[in-house]
Amino acid sequence: MILDLSKIFGKSKSSKDVAKERLQLVLIHDRANVSPQFLEMVKGEIIKVISNYMEIDESALDIQLTRTKNEEGDRVVPALIANIPIRNVKNSGK
Amino acid sequence: MGEVLVVTSGKGGVGKTTTTANIGTGLALAGKKVVLIDTDIGLRNLDVVMGLENRIVYDLVDVVEGSCRVKQALIKDKRYEGLFLLPAAQTRDKTAVKPEQMLKLCEELKDEFDLVLIDCPAGIEQGFKNAIAGANRAIVVTTPEVSAVRDADRIIGLLEANDLRNPKLLINRVRVDMVKRGDMMTIDDIIDILAIDLIGVVPDDEKIVVSTNKGEPAVTDSKSIAGQAYRNITKRILGEDVPILDLEADEGFLVKIKKMFGMKTT
């Protein structure tokens, strides 16, 4: 009953969505043979470079290794997707 | 010249042997000459699922070691014209056969049969390597569970690394009631994740247990929904264009299936 109510108010995700998200995450590492530490290192470097030009929200930064179709759409290729929220662009470059 | 099709999954217990038995029998019913090879040496089961366990004299290891001729080891299924089984050895292990020997055996059987179906053991070690050695087509069996889908992904990678391009996905034991509740991944979710083509969807069906109890593949049971799914898959393997069941539509699953097969829906 509690579960049903929370569904109506749209507060909890269905268990299959949880399954899908967990799978997508675990497969990123399975496929790329890349450790979470490696990704953390990449993340750290990206923050360093971008911080020279912009003020970013480090806590909300999200970086993932995933798979996507290539431009021709005939092959699946690995892709690095980063979501970096910008707080402020520094003007020192002008 | 026939084709060699391997049925594999990575994870155990998702229905490789049941799938092999049903597709094999389905292909024989469609008039093809088919041989099923059980490569699960030490844990053979295709013989009992097929109901042929009492007729084994020689096995796969006897054949590759040259203790008998291939023809002597093939068990002819008397119920279905053109259906044969080459059983695995039960008292040996996977190392008793090498990939080169399997390749040679498959080449030999291809001349004689329209289709050679290989039931692959679970895992990615020697047994898997043996099973795929002579294959030119592959079906990856999974169920809508994280563990099975994860292993399927790994197997797809290994098949492609071994030049078995374009493997097809079979999603087994789908429970429509759970899918509707949002408690089981949908067909689209799984295809989204694995990014390969679908060959078929087999709904969870108690009749599979009953047919396995008897040693009669469900594909021969006109009342079994899983049997119907396997008949459709058989047609797709032979190149026919049969629509995949749409589980996400609003109308009931049973209604939809019945409609699809032209039965009364009331």
C-alpha cells in the first residue's frame, strides 16, 4: 500500500528503472575495463583545466563513459559524456 | 552447405538447453535436417530435455578422440524426421575437447545437415571456446535480470572479438505482469542496454517445466505460449519475417498473443 501511494505521487522509481540504471553503470566499467579511480583522475584533470576559464559547480559535475551509435549509425562506439554546470565565466581571457 | 548456430548466454540457468531443444525440434518440424550438439561436457542435460537419455551409446568425446565414427554417436530422434543429437560425455571435463577438434567436427557435419545447433555451457572458459569454434551464427539467451543481462553483454563482446558478428538476442522468461508493474525490465530496456538485434521473446510458461518433465520440447505443444514463441523464433532463423510480441501495449498480453495467432479473443 505504501508503495502504491508513492507511485501515485511519483516519488519512487520503479525497480526496473533502478535495475536499468545500475546495469548501465556497471557495464560502463565492464566494457571499458576502466576503474572508478581512473574516471576520478580524468574528472580531476577536467576540473583543473576548465577552472582556468570558468567557475564550475564541482559537486554537481557528472562524468560517464558510455556507448553510443556512431554518426553513420551502423556501429556502437564508446563515448565520454560530461555534464559540467557553469556558475560563472571568467572574463580574464578578454 | 549447412550453417552452425551456437546458443550461448554466459550465465547459467537462463534456458540455453531448453532453447536449443525447442529450436532444434522446431527446425526439424519445418523440414530441416538438424543435429544438436551438447558441448556441456561433465554436466550434460540436452539428452534429458530431449527425452533421449536412454539411447546414448557414444558421445562427443568418443567422436573427437576417434573411438567411434560420427554416425555411430548420432542419436536419431524417432519422433521427428531429420532430428539428431550428439550428446556430451558425462564422466570427462571440458578439456577433453579442443576448439580445433570442434571446428573440424562442425565442418564435417555441415556437409550432412542443414543446421548444426550447439548448446554452449555456462561460463567463458574452455567450454565456451569449444562451443563457438565452429559456429558462424550465434544466439545469446538472457532473462530480464541484471545478472543475466550483464553476462550477456560480456558474451556479446567475446563473440564479436572471435569474429562471430551480429549475434541475435533471445529474451527468455518474460513475466508480463511484472513488466506492467514496472518490476521487470522491458524488451526495449534490454535492447537499449545490449544494442543488438532481437530474434525473439519467450514468455515465462509453466508448460516448459511440464514438457521438460516429459522430455518433449514445448515447441510441439500447440497450447503452450512459450511453444508458440519458439515456433516464431524458428521461422525467424529460417529468414521469415514474423512480428515480435509487443508486451507494452495496453491490451492484455494473452489477448494480444491470441490475436496474433488468429485465435478468438473472448
